[in-house]
Amino acid sequence: MNRTIEQKGETFFLNLRFILIVTVFVGNAIEPLISRMDSLHTLYLWIFSFHMPLFVLVTGYFAKSSLMGKTGRKVILQIAIQYVIFQSLYSLLDAVFFHVDDIHRSFFAPYLLLWFLFSHACWRLLLLSMGKLTAGQQLFFAAVLGVIAGYLPVDGVWLSVSRTFVFFPFFLVGYHFSFETFALRFKPWIKGIAATISLLLFIGFSVWGSNLPAGWLYGSMTYAELGQDVWYAGLFRIAVYALQLTASAAFLSWVPMTMGRITDLGRRTLYVFLLHGFIIRLMDFSGLHESISHFGGAMLLIAAAILCTVLLAQPGFKRLFHPVIEPSVDGILRLENVAIRRFFVR
């Protein structure tokens, strides 16, 4: 069956989305161990060099069909409801069950992984406000904002302000991404070079990774918090952008373009994303990480994270958690239309 370029692009990005959510789960699962195992520290840095930039890029790509009009408002409302529900759930469980004290509890300080929801809504609104600019102008302006964000004298956690601006360029790249051009130019020999670069980056992190604070890859910290309270600190952000772009482009070589099992799983990554944090918290609370003292145990942990990712992406979890994770906002939109007609239409 011949498929359109749009269908091929959707398949590629669904495959990429599932692979990325696997790296998200694995990265979060091994984080408590990276200070004790050099091999895991290397894997962790390698993952963080591309997985957040690419996840934001994929989000921008799929936003093409849902940015404007009623569909766009619906997405924003759903994100807001998701944020309120899971910010409340995670905070409640941390306070009552897991007894985690060293964390901000406020709707203005997104809980750990929930920064992505808050920033996603902001990226959409920022892009809408830049509608009169060309794609190149948007990217330049976004990159400048990302560099300037590091100088702001605020805790980057509040309102997810730092990550919102730091990763906004990747959202724009995804939104303006042409899969047709990519498919034409990503020849097998280029793909081979990209795969080699990806492997070389992994080796590079193994050799020199101890010199790169992971905070630079998180995008959530100011330059002062990263120990670079100097006027030229923005140059380091530009260098990190170059690293992330290179690592992200190189990682694309590992993503299949053909439809397969992971394509379908890629349609339900939101469920993995919002639910996997409970499993990570349970791992921490149970003392699992303290019991892992050798490489074999770490490999079992990674295998378990991959298995959990696959399980959470199953249709059964979608049916069970659909009302919470993808709540209907049709009633709110109807009320909005009634309010508009009553107060603004004469």
C-alpha cells in the first residue's frame, strides 16, 4: 500500500516518540545510581544530550495540526486539566505516602516531570504570538530567549520559566520540520555517519563526561546555579545547544521509518509519561536503588524500566486512565461559546 509523505512522517515520529519515552523512563530509573557507576553516568549523559530536545521537537511536530482554533483551545484546556490533576496527585502522594520533603509544593512550581505540561502550553502560546515572524526569525528570537533565560535572577523551577525558554527552539524546529525534505536527504550513507557520531558521543561522554555537569542538559538552572556567574556564560549555553542539536540529529539514525509494533505504542506515550513517575517514586521509597551494587543489577533495572514502558503503553491502560489523562473538555468549550455569544456578540 502506498502511503503519503504525511503518513510516513507520522510513522517515523511515532516510532521516535516511543523510543524517547523509553529513554525517559530508563534515565529516571538509573539517576540515583549514576554517582556510583561510571557506565550508568555515561549512559545518563548520553540520553540527556538528546531525549528532552527531541521530545520537545516531536511535540512541536504534532502541534502542526492542533495549534489554531477550537482544536488548539481544546489542547490547551486538556493540558491545564492534566496539570492540575497530576500536580495534585504527585504532591499529595509525596506528602502523605512517600514523605518527600525537599520539593516545592505549589501549582506555580511544576512537579518534576510535569514541567513539560506547563512548558508545552507556554510553547503553544509563544508560537501563536510570533505568527507574523518568519520561521528563521522565530528560531533566532527563541534561541536568544534561551540564552538570556540563564541570566534571569530567578529560580528556574518556578513556572518552569527556564526550561520553557531553553527548549522553545526545539519546539519551533519540530513545528517547521519538513519530513519530506528529511526523508530525501537522510540517505543511507548519511544515516551511517549519523549513527557513528552517536556512538562517538557516547564514547566522548565516557571519557570526558565528568567535566560536564548534567545541569547544563536539564535546562532548568540559571548560570549562577551552574557555577558560571560570568557575563559570557551565555556562550556555554550556545555550546550546549550545539551539542544537543548534534546528539539529536545523530540519534535519528536509530529510528526506523517503517511501521511496526512501536508505532502503535507511540500513540500512547502520554500515558507512560504521566504514570511512570509513580513507579519511579515507588522505586525510591522501597529502597530498590540501595540494593543494587553491581552492573548486573543495573541491567535488570534498565530491563524492568523498558518492560514497564511497554506495559504502560498498552491499550488497557489507556481505557483505564483515559478520563484522567485525556479528559473531555467539550463542556468547557460549550460554556465558552455561550459566554462569547452573550457578552461579546451583539
